Amino acid sequence: MDRDGYPEDDELQRIREWDWKDPYGLADYIATLWYYPDFWHREGHKIEAHTGGWSGNESIIEALQQNEMWWLWCWWSSRRGGHYEFKLPEEPIDAPTDSKPIPSGEE
């Protein structure tokens, strides 16, 4: 973060590129960058985040949205005024490493 508390470009890029199969790691990383720490609240697998109107926090949300798979898996809701809810998977994410189709009749 810079001296005024704004996330640096490399920190935002790290968010964009974070492995989506590590949703808790990314959530913990964001918590270290969030300008108003009380506005990023995680309890178990649920997160409530409020940007507080801080453009640095808005930049973090934008970078998070660009991490499309993380956003797809974890975004729950958002509403006006910079309020977001996320639900991290309760079970580990196991993405298939082989995308071969299942032959018909076999499951």
C-alpha cells in the first residue's frame, strides 16, 4: 500500500491473478489491504465488506471482480453504497484436471 493507504498496482494485480482454488487465502490477503479493517468482516466462510466510499477499497473490489472464477464461486450479493457479501466454499474446491467427457452410459 502507498503512504496514503491506497493499494499499489502490483497488489491489485495479485488479487486479479490469485488462484481461485484458494478463496480463503485471497480473503485473508484482502483483509490486510482493506482501508477500514472493521468494514471487512469475516466469520467462518461468510464475509461482509463495506467500501466506506474509499476509492482504494473500490479498486480492490474491481480487481476482485476481474478474478472471475473467485467472483463466480464466492460473490453472494451486493447493494448500493459499496456493500458486498461473499460466501467462501465450506469444502475445498477441487477443479477437474482432466476435462474428458464421460462416455454415455458411464457415470
